[in-house]
Amino acid sequence: MAESSWLSEFPAMDRADLLAIRKSLDGGFREFSRAYGDAIEAFFDPLLSLLVWIEQLLIQSPWWLVIAAIAGLSYVASRSVKLTVGVIVAFILIGYFGMWDNAMRTMGIITVATLLAIALGVPIGILMSRSNRIQTIVTPILDVMQTMPAFVYLIPVVMLLGIGKVPGVIAVVIYAVPPVIRLTNLGIRLVDKEVLEAATAYGANTWQRLWGVQMPLAMPTIMAGINQTIMMALSMVVIASMIGVKGLGQPVLKSITNQYFTMGLFNGLAIVALAIIFDRVSQAYAKRSQKHMQGMHHE
């Protein structure tokens, strides 16, 4: 009996404490965003300029030139005629169904988000592979980043930066960066110790070992991480459209609220087409780099 009365008192006490803690945290965050919001926005201005520039370049360039450039890049990366033809057909269909501008906006955001994720993720992965202590600190953070619902990221980002492109990209990067970090760390840790010992015997210092031996041998694994990051960035497109990120996500969102089935389906399929293109091209490039590395290794 005593136990049940103790339990009934506990939630009431707990609720009051929780409310007080939540209020103080919310108040603190609001004050922080008021005090530093402008400075943080100014810090992200170059990112916004880059985004706008890439978006305008893709939208204002003639469609045939954009398709030719993407097809050229696909061929250089994959050396596959079939894949290149598939890419050309996919983009012609996207244009034919009137989704060209939105597809270009989405591509702009994915490009910037992927570059940012690589620029942040690879160095962090290298640091993790160097130190077990850093790995122990970073791994739980990555676990939280990967399991936290994507909507939750949007709240602090929007409170600090408002609605628009930059908060969208930041939310996409937070969501998509863990695979690059994890697989860079894994790839470098999996490099054969004997190969490293041989490099040391030849007089290679730490940097030479990292850039001359570990990074090239880890490249297929790192490329797999980049591939996963691109996929996750694309899956975030619809959620990012909720905070004003223009692209293929917005019509999908509109079609959910207004029950336009075909609009949602077509734009959804366009996102799938972009995902398949990015996936196949980056995988083909990873396979080629792996074969190239194995060839060098056997020599």
C-alpha cells in the first residue's frame, strides 16, 4: 500500500521539476538565438551564396548542356555506356514531365550537402581512426544523429536561422554525415598492418602513410560511406521542404496535404531517379577505384 502511494506522489513531483527544467532550457535557447542568431546567419552567408550560385547555374543553363555535363561526369566516373544512356533518358523524362527546375534545385542542395558532409566527415573519420578515445566520444554522438527523428533537427536549426535554404542544408548534413564518418574510420582501421609497416620501413612519415597508403586503400570503403550519405541526403529532401527548401520535396508535400496522387507520384519518382543515378555512378566509381588499387597492390 505504501509503495503505491509513493508512486502516485512521484509523478507529480517529477512533473513540476521537469517543467521547470524544460522552461529554463527553452528560455536559455531563446536568449541564445536572440543574442547570436544574426552572427550565426552571417557565418552561414557564404554557404547561402554557394547554394544560390549552384542553383542558378543549373536552372539557367540550357537543359541540353546540363544533361551533357551530367552524362559526361557519369561516363567518366563509371565508364559504362548503358548507365550514361540511362542518366540521359532519366533527365529527359524529368524535363518532359515539367519537373526540371525542382530537380535542379534538389540537385543543387544535394551537391552542397554532400560536399559539406565529405569536408566534415572525412577529417572526423581520420581523427577517429587515429585515436580510440576520440572514437569512444564520437560514436555515441553518431548513434544519436542516426536515430533521432529528422524532424527534431529542424527545431533548433529553424529557431536559430529561420526558414530557408541554409537551415535545410544544415539539417540534411546533420542527418546524412554519419555514414561518411563511420566508414572513413572503418576503412582506415582495416588497412593491413603489414602494408603500413612496409611503408614505415621505406621511411614514410605519418602524413605520407596516411595520404599515400591508408587513404587510397580505404577509398572503396570511404566511397561506400559517401554513397550512403547521398542516399540519406536525398531521403531528407521531403522533410527539408517543410522548412521552405524548394525542390522536388515541396510538390510531394503539397500532394500529401491536397491529395494530388499523380503529382506526388511523379515527383517521388523523380527523387528515386536522382537517387538511383547518384547511387549507380558513385558505386561504379568506387568499384573502378578498388580495381585500380588492387592492380597497383598486386604489382
